[in-house]
Amino acid sequence: MTSRLPLRRSALATLLVSLLSAAVMGLPAQAQTAPEAGAPIRIGMIEGLSGPFANTGEAVYRNLVWATERVNARGGVKLPASQGGNRPLEIVRFDSKGQTEEALSALRSAVDRDITVVTQGNSSAAASGLIDAINKHNQRDPARQVLFLNYSAIVPALTNEQCSYWHFRFDAHADMRMTALMSVLREDNALKSVYLIGQDYSFGQAVLGEARRQLAAQRPDVKVVGDELHPMARVKDFAPYAAKIKASGAQAVLTGNWGNDLTLLVKAAREAGFDGTFYTFYGNALGAPAAIGDAGTGKVIAVADWFPNVPTKESEAFYQSFRQRFPNPTDDYVHMRMQLMVESLAQAIERAGSVKAADVAAQLEKAEVKLAGQTARMRAGDHQFQQPLVVAVMDRLGAPGVKFDVEGSGYGFRVIRNLTPLQAELPHSCTMQRP
């Protein structure tokens, strides 16, 4: 097993989680009535839709809408007449403002509206709070149990020490992504020094902890010349950090930063004259390629479950379909895992013949889906999705292997490493408590 870093919460955050969890738990049960024919199956998307990371929340929304449109175009989710017959999927937005307490308040609103499936991802701290609250609510109010589908919160503990029967993660967790990145980094024989930097919350802490562990195990000759965490979503000027990176003599930066924290970091590094490599979890979109420009060709490396330049006809058709649906270059951020998540949910509901959370969960933990040549399955032991991982490097549009660019920037990502689901899989420490 790989090492884990515990989630750290302030006393105030813990109190807020407890109070809001209690509020959700205390909702009175209501009588269940048969759904109307064709009534939509609503999915509550709890995400930061305002504030510094609003662009990431909107990218999620576009992906989920597109995924539900695909299901609805084939007639919706097929259920018995007693369950409303064929029913479309519908995304209902709740703005968490990027805060855990707001996410818990949104959960309460979703439960008030009889929404039994919620999805979230762009904060591991919020995901942790949601898992705790949903566990307590489902025990207290079995008539209105809720499922939690997680598309991006990737602190390993969420499917290890904190695993829950009601929580399903559809993204590779941080240790899996780090292992994929390290499969490339360890072969860079010229690399002798690296700077570690990340956001100061549970995810950023986990990434840097695992980076230290894997570097020591696989590249003990590489010196860590910087290791620091910065406030999340509060740094407007990364020039001081960039200056430290350049002054350290680092040949590479390894970071789990995402959203504006990544874009501003790579932009500041470019302006400071740093010409080393960036090993990233999310360097392939949301403004980062345009921010770093030519300085990033051959030097910005990212890991994901899929890239637009995966060299297959199925993948190309999938990506072109997305671009037709969302032609604005600024909307160009496709998440294959979110498409597979919605396909898995539709499959599970149909197999269960019910929208009851417990029935759907029993089928969802056996989900196996395929889309655009991508095959993935849910592992029942910890509810961690098992799917391919891909490592790619930034290059100019039109270079070999770069048919598509990112966000109209003129830069795309060329695939340099493919890991099968079996190669990407890691063991878990979950002891699943089933109802």
C-alpha cells in the first residue's frame, strides 16, 4: 500500500460540517409516491459556480449536460411503467461557491427537492464533508437515501479510510495519477532537481506527500530543492513563488495545482524565465497552455484519463462531436470520465429497475461501460473507478501527434504514455460497510 496523508480540517470547518450534517440528517421523512410517466431523473450538481474557480465548475456543467443529452437522445433511462417508464436525465445546479459549508447547504437543498443523486468533485475537502453528511442522512432517513457520484475529488483517503457504500469515485485518485506521471519522470535521466509546490488543503498535501514518497523510491538521485504549499484560491501574484523556483535551480516543477492557481503559476514561471519542465495533474486546459505559450512545448506534461489526441478514430469522432456541441474555444475542456460516470449511472438505474438509492448502488458497484473506445469498470471493494490513464506532453498544433489544440491556443497535447486500467490500478485499504 502507498502512504496516505490524513485530511486536515480546522475546528471551525469541523463544527460547520457537524452542524450542517445534523441539519441534513434531521430532515423529516416523506411518503414516497410513484413518479409521473416520463418524469426526469434529477442529478444535483454541487459545485463552485462562482468565485475564483467558477470556470472549472462551468466546464463540469457542460460535460454533464452533454452526457445527459446523449442518454436522452436514445430515449432516456429505460424503467418499468411503475417507475415512470423511459425517463430523461436532468442536471440541477447548486452553487457551493467552492466552500465546504456551502456544499453541505446545497446538499440539504437537494434533499429538500427529493433529489437522490448528487455529484461533486472540484474540492476534496467538500467531498469529505459530503460523504460524512450523506452517511448520516442515509442512516437517519432511509426513505430518502442519496448517492454521491464524485468526478474529481481525488484525495486517496476518500476510497480508503473514508470509503462509503454511498460514494462512488470516477476519477483516478492522486496516487494513481502520480504513479502514471512518475512512469515518465523516472525515465528522464537528465533530471537531477525538482521543485514541489501545491495548494494548501487535503488534495495538495496528498499530492506532495506522494511525490516525495515516489521520488525517494524511484529516483533517489533527484534532489527536492523546494517543497511548499500556498493558500488555495487566494494568491493573485505568483511572481514570488516563480522567483523562488528559478533561484532554486530546479530543472522541473511537480504540482497538483488546478484552475487559476495553475494558470497563474505557470504564467509567472514563464515570465520569470524558468525554462524547466512542468509535471502536472491538470496542465492541459483552463488557460494553462495559452499562459505558458512556446516555452511549454515539450516541457509541460499532464496526466488524464483521456486526451483529444488519443490516436483512434473513435476518440477523434467523440472529440469532434463535443466541439460541434460547444464550438466556443473557451468551452473546450472534455472530461471522458464524466461521460462514463453518467453512462454508468444510466446503466445501473436500468439494471436496478428503480431509482431508489440502495437499489442503484447495488448495480453501480458492478458497472462496466464503454464509450468512444474507452472501457472502464467500478471496483466494488472501494467504489474506485478503474480506467486507462494517459500521459501527454504539450506541443504546437500540427506537430506529429497533435491534430487538435486546446481552447484555440495553438497548442495541444501529444500522447507519450498509455496505461491500461490494470496498469493504473492500485490496491486499497477500504473496509466497506454495506447496509
